[in-house]
Amino acid sequence: MNTQPRSQDSRSPGSRSLGSRSQDSRSQGLQSTDAPIAAYAVELHECLSLVKDAETQGLAVKQYGMLRDRLMSEYPDLVALLDMMWDALLVSQRSAKVWERLCDTEKQLTDRMAESHVQLQQNYLRLVQEQ
């Protein structure tokens, strides 16, 4: 029977160092792949910048498609996630455009109603003065 008190961390000191070594090797592995990932990130950022403007949205979709194809061989799971986010972004951009047009139309209608109201008031005042 073991009479030594158990510490909060039941792992042995050797297992802690193994964990830190494996973490170090993972970070070294990431560092060796940082350059391509950074390049992909720059391309994605360019696509995101282009998609904001309606005139360059087509170009953004083309560039994203090319980026997606390159990523597919190395990071298929990442591509699935990016596709979901890209589709959501496009939908939100379209929705924003619809709401923007709706607000513009509402403003135009409000302006016309205000002009009509002023004209009606002026016509009423003229009629009252003529009587």
C-alpha cells in the first residue's frame, strides 16, 4: 500500500517534461509551416478586402476559389470551415446591400412625402386666402 500523499497533479515529473517537449516540437513544426500559412492569410485578407466592394466582389470570389483549391490539398478540414465562413460573409454582404437599398428607398419616399405635404399646405393657404 502506498502511504505517500498524492499531490494535485498525479503526473510524474517525467511526464510533465514529455508534455512540454511535445509542445515544443509542435511549435517548431508550426514555425516551419508559418511561411505558407502567412501567405495564405495574406491572400485571404485580400479576398476579404475585395468582397466588401460590390464592384470587386466577382474578383474576390475568383481569388477565393483559387486560394481554396490550393488549400484543399493541404488543409481539407480548414477549407470546409473557410467555405462556411465565406458563404456566410457573401450572404451578409448581400443582406447589407438589400437593407441599404431599402433605407435609400425609404428616405426617397420620406422626402417626397415631405415635399407633397409642403405643397398641400401651400395650396390650402392659397385656397383660404382666395375665399
